[in-house]
Amino acid sequence: MKDLTHGSIVSHILAMAPPIVVGMITIMICQLVDLYFVAGLGDAAVAGVAAAGNAGFLINGFMQVLGVGSVALIAQAVGRKDPLDANLVFNQAIVLSVLCGLLTLVAGAMLSRPYMRAVAADQATIEAGTTYLLWFMPALALQFITQVMGSGLRATGIVRPSMLVQVLAVLINIALAPVLIAGWGTGHPLGVAGAGLASSIAVLVAVVMLFVYFHMLERYVGFDSAQWRPQLLVWKRILDVGLPAGGEFAIIFAWMGVIYYVLRDFGPAAQAGFGIGTRVLGLIQMPALAVALAAGPIAGQNFGAGNFARVRETFVKAAALATIVMGAFTILAQCKPEWLLGNFSNDRETMGVAAMFLQFVSLNLVAQGLVFTCNCMFQGLGNTRPVLVSSATRLLTYAVPVVWLSTQSGFRIEHVWYLSIATTTLQATLSLWLLRREFGKRLEHEPDDVRSPVKATSPTLREHA
């Protein structure tokens, strides 16, 4: 367990953020490698995999319910010096992760084709996306348990083991992608099915590696079968914090679904270009997101310990770091978008859409960094409802105008990106206002020397990184 209630906040953020960002970037690189090999199968395959991948945002929403709830409650328990509650939350979250994984498999089998019919531009895209989803669903189901295990470690200030596991799993995925997608060495290409299968195998390996780590090395939180009997009150605590954050990812899913819907009239090349652009954009957002994710446990531990001045300082320092990082990437995307896009498709129209998307939407990066930071501070405080409010506001102010514009004769693809800039700026402004109000309610009425009445229930625990 790593104590985040003392020492330099910037040092804690800079120590935790690089492993987080390495893990996330390797995952994004893996997705880009999949797209690179899938691109050889044609625009319909790229559009199908990209549209199907959007379903991952919806599943990620449910993962965040468990991940965010676990991080917030475990971090606050660490700040209170209460390892018994931290372990209870962790093990109950593990039980929930298994249930959610099973439900994901069932839902994937039933809903993959109806979903693709709703968003795809043509029959070839529907078939490619459906095939990919069916083979990718085991990966999504297994990621529930990796999310909870990683969240348990991050809440205690430990990020390197999860990062190493992610990197190894991604390397396995990258190695398998050309073998399974293109048939390198086997002569039996599986196409888009191979992309999904490669991811599923890699995530399975990640689950095994994390389980071995917990069994052999972790001492603060760990698996305890005596705590696996469902306890509804603990589930309620996790869901109270996690559900609004999960709802945010569901809103992102809906937001991207709206974009795929309005791009249908521009053809599969436009959808494929958007799919490539969003993955590159996600990659360049990772450093700022990692800073925010590092700030969440710091805020949670300090809030649990009653160090309210450090909670505020955590936000200021994290927001400044995120703004610097996002500002640098904005300049790069405006000046040299081709450096970021590489050559993921030979189709000039597809790459043109991707470049246009990146140049326009990169203007959102600083605002998006502030949204990330605010969201993770809400998680640390244990109240994520404002996150849902700001995300829902963005969806409503975006979806209604863009769907209306798509019915007008002068509708151009640029209108999709203009609205994105405006609504993301609105979301950042609203998030900052909501966080200021939350600070006023939660931090201003108690002095910094207030501590939870919960006492440590065990001897001093080993600290490790």
C-alpha cells in the first residue's frame, strides 16, 4: 500500500501517471495494429470493426461502474486506515465482475447483429462488425475482472503491476494479430474474426497474470473466498458511486452512435475515417487521462483522511498538468495531423475524413483534459452524479442539433465536428462549476484535522510500489 496523504502531490501524480499512460497507450496501439491489418480487408471491414468497437464504450460503462466504485471506496478506506473495509469492497466487486462478465457474453450473442444493423452503412459492414463482436465479446467479459483487480491496486497507490500485465497482454495481442487476421505463418487468415480472437486470448492471459500477482505478492487487498457471499449493502455502496460514472460511458456510446448514424449518408469511407480518427484521438488523450486517473486515488485517500486542503491542491496540480499536455497535442494535431495518423488506410477519402476529424476535434483537447480531471476528482470525493449531469448535457446539446442538421439539404461533414467543439467546451465549463459547488459542500465546513472515527484494525502494513 502506498500512502498518498503525505509528500508532494505533483510527485505522486508524476510517479503514478507514466505507468498508467503506458498501459493505456499500449492498449490503444493494439487497437491501431488491429485496424492496420483489418484495413487490408477493405473499407467495409474497417468500418465494421470501428463501429463494433463503439459497443466497447457501452461495456466500458459497466466496467467503470465497478472500477470507479472500487477505487473511490477502497481509496477512502485506505485514508481511514481501514483495511477490513477495503478488502470487503474489493471482494464484493470481484463477485459483481463475474456476474457482469456472464451477462456480457449473453447480451453479445443476442444483440450484436441488431446493433450493427442500426449503425452500419451497408450489408458488408454489418457482417464484418457482427463477426468481430462475437469473437471480441469474451475479451470484454474478462475485462470486468481485470478492471476490478487493477482498480484495487490503483486505489492503494500501486500502478506498475497492472501496467506490466497490460503491456505483456498487448504484446501478445500484437503478435497474434497478423497471424490470426492475415494468416501469417499459418496460411489460414480469419479476417475480422481473428482480430476479435486475438484480443480475447490476450485478455485471458492478463487475467491469469493478475491473479498470480494477487496470490503471490499483494498484501493490502486480496482474494478472500469468505467475503464472496453477496452483501447487498456493499453492492449498493459500490453502485452508488459507480453507476453515474458508468452512465457517462453509456452516454459516450450514444454520442458516438449518433455520429455513426449521421455519417451513414456519407458512406463507409466516412465511417472508416471517423473510426481511425477516434482511435488516434484516444491515443493522444491518454497522457492527460492518466494524470486525472492518478489524481483520483490521491484525492480519495486525502478525503478519507480529512486532508481537505490537499484535495483542492490535487485538483489544481492535476488540471495544470493536463492542460499543458493537451495544449502540446493540440498544436501538433493542428500543424501535422499526418504525423499522428500514419497510414492506416490506402483509401484517400478515408484518410481525408480522419485528418479533418483530427484537426477539428483536437481543438477540444484542453477542454477534454479539464473534464477528465473534474471527473476523477468527483470519483475521489465519492460522488459521481455531477459527472453524469455534465455528460448528459453534452449529449443532449449535441445529438438533437446534429440529427436535425443531417436532415437539411446543406448538411456537411464539418457540421458534425463544429458541434463537437461547442458541446465539449460547454461540458468543461459545466464540470468546473459543478466541481466548485461540490468542493463548497464537502470541503469547506470541516477543518483539515478532522479524521474518520474508524481506527486502524491491523498492524502497520507493508508499503510497496
